[in-house]
Amino acid sequence: MIRSFIRYLKGYVKIRIQGFSPERFLNMCSYHDIYIWGLVPVGNGYEMYISITDFRRLKPLARKTHSKVTLIKRCGFPFFLFHYRKRKLFFFGLLICIILLKVYSLFIWDIHFEGNEKWPDETLAEYLKSQGVAPLMLKSEVDCPGIVKNIRKEYNDIVWVSASVDGSRLKIQIKENDDTLLNESGDENTEKKTSAAGKEGPTDLIAKADGVITSIVTRSGVPQVHAGDEVTKGDILVLGRVDVVNDSGEVTGYQYQQSDADIFADTELEYTDSIPRTYQEKVYDDKKRYQAYIRAGDFRISVGTISNQYENSELTVTEHQLKAGENFYLPFSWGIKKVRSYTFHEKTYTEEEIREILSGNFQRFCKDLEEKGIQIRENSVKIHLYADSASASGPLYLNERITEEADTEILTIERKETDEPVGTDD
Amino acid sequence: MGKEQLGERLASAASMPKDVVMKAAVLTALGNFEVCIENYRGIIEYTECLVRVQTKGGQIRLTGKRLQVEYYTNDEMKITGKIESIGFADGRNKE
């Protein structure tokens, strides 16, 4: 395969040998290391293929063996070029092709992200664009260490970045911090804490709901409740004010700090959800209108119309944008607009359906709670069916974190101490 | 003892390949459709049904149908086609 390709590139000819002793000619060829292939006997001579360079060496051999060499066919790329030598545009096109290839390879055409889960490609591409890194920029202007530094600065939870130019594609490899992905709720807490630290005011922790404390772990502040205590909403759980007492047990001053504790409590939540038994169902009739369009920037060409006099209608637009590579969007898009007419029909749910919907809603609600880190201990939610509606209601028994931050009340000490020593002296 | 016999003895004694020492022809047949010949001197006759090749020890006759020389160089040639017989004939002048 590759050999025949090389032969084609170098060019070869088909010749016919005739004469007194063509075999002698063949043997002479092999003696002079002339490569012959496709040898076929024809009449009283032979036909064979031979490369151009070897063909030029044949003349003395032919004279010596008194044989006649006739050229039958020219094959290969050199002959092809020679044949089309007068087609100037062809060569011009070839030249343009080479130049364009070179010019196009000077640009970045695509940005490829790897390893990102939390941050989508689009967001990262948008950010890079704001930093002046976008497709169609000059390859020589790409500053990989700068990109790496910027991304690390902008996104705290990206722990490792590598940027490299791979052909005409900018490849950005990212390693995200998986820990922050897992407990985002915890992350929020720390953020809140830091914002509170920014204020630098003392804080208490108060109950955000009624409940019975099940566990309390205090890191700073003075705990005011114990496990098993019943608390109501607004009760102070951890006090940010620490009393400073003297030897005789009297309060001489206060130290303030930001309270920090994990307090979990059993709480109760009333769940209600009701839906009417009747509902409006969309029924599509067969009236539809389509409009297809092609858009280039602000200019658009469309076929068909969607203007209509339907009473109720639904408009859907599907649009595709042309993109080269992964993140290089070209300003061309095409799409189709569709208008469907429909009417409302009143329908009623069957008992089965309504139960399914209500329990589905409830399950989704529970899942949301669990995602927030709230544990459901028990539920007594029941489904009630009425004549024109149905509802699911009942208490949910939960175990959740019930702390909420509040500013600590600042107390001032009455200046009694100065009087007292005087009194004792007396 | 002829010169050839001496060469043969030498070759077997020194356990050297005979195709090198004695310049014996090497024929490699692949099925009945392809024969590769090495160590030959030249083609004597070549038609579609008969190929005669001169070697040091004698001639090789290949008969068959649609015989074709795929390639032909100084040290190797390949013949394809439907090969019916491969024969060896002594000397240059027989046949």
C-alpha cells in the first residue's frame, strides 16, 4: 500500500521491450539493480513497469541488447502535475490553501475544559472571555500561567488548574475541591460565620423553632440549655457573653464573643398540601403553524408564518447555534418556531391519581428536607379526600439544627464595686 | 571429487547455509499461486505458461497458466499465476 503510494509520488512508466532477446535485456536490468514490476509477456516482447529514474538509465542497456524500448503509459504524480501545468488557478488554490492553513494555525479556535463538575464549561468560558481569553485570539497572546493564576484567584474551590495550548486548542484541566461539593450546607455556615466575623460583633445562638434539644456541642460561648430541655422559638441557646467574676463570685465584667455550637433538637412541622379534584387539561387540536428561520447576527431569513387567531396557543422555539469545536460559537443559528392551538377541558382526578400526586409531592418534600440535613423521625401525614378537593396533612417529627445567630445584648456593670470597699472599710 | 561436492562438504561441515556457500537457488512456494525465487542468474524464457530461470546449478522450469512476474530484481523475483509444475533441469544446454 505505502509502497505503491511512494511509487505514485515518484512517478513511473509502462514500457514495452521488443527485439532479438528481450530476456537478456531483463537480466541486464536486474544486474544493474533496476527494479521491474508487473512483467507480462506480450507477443514477442514484454511489458513492464519501471520508475522514472530507472527509465533514464535504460538507453545504454537497450543499445547493448539491440532491443527497442517503447513507452506505453505514464503514471504518477509528476506526470499529473505536468499535465495540469497550464491550470494556473489550480496552483493558485494550492498556494492559498497552504497559506490559509498556516494563518489559521496562528489562532486559538477552541477552548476545552477537563475535570470540571461543579462549574460548567459555559461559566468558565464566560469568565475567560471577560479576561480576554476567547476563541479566535492569537496563539502567541495566550498567557497560560496568567490564565492559571486568574482562575485560581477567581474560583476558591478549584484547587488545581493547568492550561496548555494543544495545536490550535487551548486545553484547561481543572481539579475541583470535592469536599465543598459534598457539604454545601456546611460551606454556607462557614461563609455566614466569616461574614459575622467581618462584623466582629458578639453573637448569641437562639432557637429558630420550638423543640426538645437532643444534643449540644458548644465550641464557644456559654451554653444555656441541656440535652432534653424544651425550648421555644427565640430562646437563647448559647450566650455570647461570658461573665467575669471575682473571688467572691461577683460579676465584675463581661467578655463578649461569637457563639458557635452544634445544637440539634426534635422539632415538629405541620405539613399541608391540598389540590382540587378538578383540573384544566390542555387538549391540542390539530391547528399548528411553523416558521423556520436562519439567523446570522441580527439578520434573519424565515419561511412560513406563526401569526394566528387561536384562542389559546402555545409557542415553542427550538434554536441551534452553529459552533466550531466545543466552545467557539459562531454567530449563525437556525431554528423552528411552532404554534399549537389548544383548548381547556375540565377533568377530575380519580382517587388513585389524586393519592399518587399527593404522595409524590410529599416524598419530594421529604427529600428536600433530607438534602438540607434534616432528619425525619416520624410522620403522621394522612391523605384526606373531600368532595371537591383532596389534601395531605399532618405533623412531621424532625431532628434538625435549630441555631440562629443574634446579636448579644451588651450589658454595662453598675459601678457598685467602688462603693462597697469603702463601706467595708468603714 | 568435484568442486561442487567439496563445497557441499565444506558447507555441511561448517554448518553454514548452503544457499550462501553454494549459491543454491532458494524457492519459496506459497500454495500453487505464488513462487519466490532467490539466488538466480537470469530469466531465459518467459511466456504465460512457461518460465525458465537460470541458476548456478541448472535451470528451473515453472509451468502453469497466466504466469506473471510480479517483480524482478537482482536477487529476488516473484512469479504468480496458477502453477502446475516446478522442474529442475541440469546444465545450460539441456532442454
